[in-house]
Amino acid sequence: MIAIFLQCALCGLRRLPVSRLLVAGLFGLTVLTALTAQAVLAADDYPSKPIQMIVPFPSGGPADIVGRLYAQHLSLILGQPVVTLNRDGASGTIGTGVAARAAPDGYTIVFGTTSTMAVNQVIMKQVPYDFARDFSLIGLIANAPHILAVRDGLPARTATELVAMAKRAPGKYTIASSGTGTIVQMAAELFKVETGVDMLVVPFKGGGPATLALLSGDVDMIVNDLTTLKSNFASGKLRPLAVANGSRLKLLPEVPTFAELGMPRVLSSTWWGIATPVRTPDAVQAKLRAANARILVDPDYVARLASMAIEPLVLSPAESNAFISNEVAKWKKVAAVANIQLD
């Protein structure tokens, strides 16, 4: 609306004398000031009704659980219900595409993941959104570092021994994934690329079936988050060998990082964030960012994440955008080397 007004005004201004140009300029400034004031008033009133948060994955999964936890805390801070809406399908692209086309008024936000914010756009030929173009990032909210885990009967006791075994027998060992194009597959491919091992990546329909296949001995190993694997570590059915994180995990202090073992570029995790459609008013985004900052240090939020072996991801807006850019570059390289592309 504003763009149309300015375009029409400029066409007419070219034919006006200087004195009338000044009057027209003052009129235009008055209109724009009024529109800005209206936007500020709307932001002051925000939110005045429930907010819809689109979670582009099925209910009951890790994204849904973390998303609902975040929505509960956001609702308490903003004083309005934050209703989660599961719009799953096509690795999260369907729900994220719906969010991209939503009214940019702050009443539709999207729960993003490693896949929807970074991976999908480097492995899929057609994605119904461009995250950098169509969304404004409110912030990254949680991170679940990945762990290399092997079945109990595999003789390797360390990741270094495992890599050596795999290099002595190319193609012999198998590594599970939760499906083609998922972050678990990408993590497996990253492990292969950075260590130079030749293994078969076996896709399953989700993290649960992949873990069951590992427990039954149908595959040899997996790279996935601690949330999915931790109960099997306690029972001794699976064995953690290395953490794909910058530091050791509090829940597994005895397990070294890949960097400690001389493999510093094996870094992967499942992470989540919140975004709004790109034209959402700055003042509304500012309110959401302020709420996000409060949530990330809320003791209840931090404790409930920790119970799931997840940590809050506390980064500034600039650091968050740099983090995503680095993730896109990393997964683009892995996808190219592993020749991963989905129709």
C-alpha cells in the first residue's frame, strides 16, 4: 500500500513547481509518519490475541516436544496463548512454506530446525521458501549435540579404533540414518567425509526404527542426539565413543569429543530456532526477541531441556545468523561429496 502511494506520488511530483513540491513532500511525510505511528501503536498492543506457532513436524517427536515447551514459556511472558500447530510433511518444508506465506503481523511464528533452516535448501531441488529471504530470525533456542554410538558387540572401544577398523575393511561396516536427507543421515555422511571411511549409510523411517536396528545388530553404528540414545547407554546395549560437539557433555563427561581425538571437523547437532515472516514489524520482532532472551535463561526451561539431554543455545542475533550460514556451508559441502539430492 505504501509502495503504491509513493509510486503514484512520485509520478505527479515530477510535474509540480518547487513550492508545490515542498507542500507535497510535507504531505507525504505526514502520511508516512501517521503510518509509522500506527505500526508503533500496534506493536505496543502486541499481542492482543493468541499466537499460532507452526511446528512443521509430527506431534510427539523431538521438534514437537521442544516446540511445545518453548510455546508454554513464551505464552507466560507475552500473556497470550501460544498455540502449536503441527503441519508436517516433506521434511518440514510444507509447514515452513505455510509460515512463509502467513500474514507478517506477529501472530504466526514458525518453529525451525536444522533441516528447515539449513539442510533442506542444499539437498532439495524445490523448496517452497528461502529461509534467508522469507523469514526474520527471532533466535536459536536449543541444541542437541550428536554422539557416535556403536552396538555392544562391535569390538572398537574408541572412535579412533573404529576409524582404523573401517579403513582396514572398506564397505564392511554400516551406519544407520533416520531417513534420506535427515540430519541423522547428514551427520553420518559428515563422519564419513571427515574421517575418510567407506561405510554404507542405511536409511530407516525415523530415529526410533534406526535405533531398534542398531540394538538388534542389523547395523553397526549411528550418529544421533543423546535424547534418542541415552537410555540405551545406561543399559549397556549401546556404547558412546565420541561427541560431535565443541566440548564434552555434562551427562557423558567420560566421553571425549571428536576434536580431542584429532577429528575437529566432526561437528554436528540437531538445533532449533524461532522465526517470523520477513515483513513482521520491527517492534513486534523486538518484543519476541526480548521474550526469547528471557526464556533461554529461565531455570525451568533450562532444567527441562537438560532432562532431555538438550541445552539452550544462547547467541546474539549476529551470532545466530553466522551460525546458520556456517551450517548451510557445511551441509552443502557434505551433500556435494555424498551426492545427496532429493526431488
